Amino acid sequence: ALSVLVLDSGSKSSDWKKIFDGKELEGVDRPLQVIQCGWDDFHVMSDGPFSSSPCIVNVRVSVEGDVERKRVVTIKPAFVLVRNEVCALSHDRRAKLFGLMYGNVPSVNSLKSIYMFCERPIVQAELNRISREHGDKFLLLPQSYFASYQEFFYGNSFPAVVKVGSAHAGYGKMKIANHKDMEDFKSVLAVADKYCTAEPFIDGKYDLRIQKIGSHYRAFKRMSISGTWKTNTQSSHVEEIAVKPEYKFWADEASKMFGGLDILTVDAIHNTKDGKEYIMEVNGTSSGLLPSRQAEDDAHIRDLVLSRMAEEYGKKPEPNKVEGKDAAAGDEKEQTSQADDDVEEGERSVDAALIQE
């Protein structure tokens, strides 16, 4: 079997074994085995290209019929789907991400892009590059970066929003009313020993989220009904809207970041003062889904994974036979190289049957 390791745990996680049930890879005779867990529930060991098993993962999974009991299974992951953040307030699991990267395990999104998304300034740097290239077609909020409290000097308008480190879901963010309050914040930043970004506060009429999963797009408009300025942390009204050409352009340009993003969301805000829509941030593989559309979007993610796996493990076309003695002799080196590639492909398609410890 080909093992698909799905990193998705928590109250909003999906049942990926059920989602993949009955699905097969076109052109591949081996069945799929889906193993789902969180970043805390597995250990990884990887070897270099000399090994026929470049990546071994020991996973703690629930015993069927008793979710409280756990057993350990050992797999050789053929593919990884990541739907949880690698870094959060309570954990930093980049060491495990490095293990999967060391074994060159294919994934959605790519493991390289997931690593880059661990730090907010790296993502913002890519957005800055895209904005410089396209100008008003990819409009960003004016944001400044400070490596520590020692460099911190905010010279833009108030009120302002400061973001400390790379926390998600509204954590590490403050709204600062004036320069006196900013000085107080600077003293707190000194204790935190973190980098920080600062930007003018936008009085938004509504937020936008543009979602892209493979070639499928959605757009949502969100309006707060709780009165808080952090519309993603309290009660809000969300409605699906038409995907305008400019929204599709945002998603398409963002999808080129870090070698390509299969799953992403672009968050933007509508400024009540000038009527313009400003891009605030881009989220990657762990982007949340609207509950009323989650079943459909999970199916899009499943089909995306199957497509990527078929590219990786499907049958490759046979090379054209070269006729003529002289041509065959001249292509001896090329044929040897092709044989080496075939060996590497065989090593990559390792047996991934579960082994209970």
C-alpha cells in the first residue's frame, strides 16, 4: 500500500480516512492507506539517497472503537498532507518538519513552502515583491519590520496595529491609539525579545478571504457582529460572494510563492475611507475552511492530493527506442542515466504497509 500521512488534529479536523475511502490512484496498482494524526503524535527518522526507506515514521493512532487507547504503527509515508500549523503558541515542531524534508517526502503544500510560512516576515517579504511588480493591482498595507525593541521607531499614522512574532488566530496583536501608548508597548516588546511589525489601523467596512485549492476558487465577505476590531476572533457574519477577476489575480500571484502553493487563502480588508481593498496576509496549507463548504472543499483537497500522487507514482511513459547502431552507441551514456532514474523511482515507490510495534 501507499501510505498517506495526514497531519490534521483538533476540534475542527476532518476524517480523512473516510474522505479518501474507495479512492484509487490512476495507473497505480497499490491501494492507499491513510494515517491521520497531529504534529505531537509521531516521530520521524530519515536517511539519504543510499537507503531504500528514506523516511520512517512512528505514529500513535487511536485503537478502533476506543479513542482513549493508542497504539503505535510504523509507516513509510509516500505522501504527506499538512492541515495543521507547524508552529503555534504551545509548540514548535519544525524539527519533525525537517525530518520529512530530509527524506524528500512529497506533500501538499510543499514542505519547503510550509517551512517558509513558519515566520510571518518571510511571507510578507514575498508579498512585498509581488506588490512592487504589480503596483495597485496587488495593494498592500504599509507595514514596517523591526528586529527588536532597540530598532523600534514607528513613524506612520495612528491608531496602529502591532504584531509580535508569528502567532496566529489574533494572538500577539495589539491596537495602539497614540505614540504614548506605543512607548509603553515598546517596553513590553523588550521583555518579549521578539521581532515585530507595525502598520496603520484600517477602519474596515468588511474583510475578504479569497480561497484557492488547486484550480478551485472561492471568495467570502466577513463582517463583525461583536464589535471587536479582530474580526477573525469573535462572532462575525460570513457570506460567499462572486470571485471577481481581481480576486482571482491575487490568488494566482500568491500561489507562485515559494515554488508554488496548492492550498492558500488571501485575506484583505475594505477601507471605508478610500474605498480600496488592501491585502493583509496570505495563509498556506493550514488555511481554515468555511464550515458550510468544508465537505466540498475537503473533497477538492483530496482530489488535489490524488493528482499530485499520480504525478509522483503513476506509470512513466517509456523512452523512445533509438534506431541505428551509431545512434545507439552515441546514446549509451543517456541510457545509463535513464536506468539510474528507474532505480531511483523504484526506491521512491517503497512498500508502505503498516507494521504494528
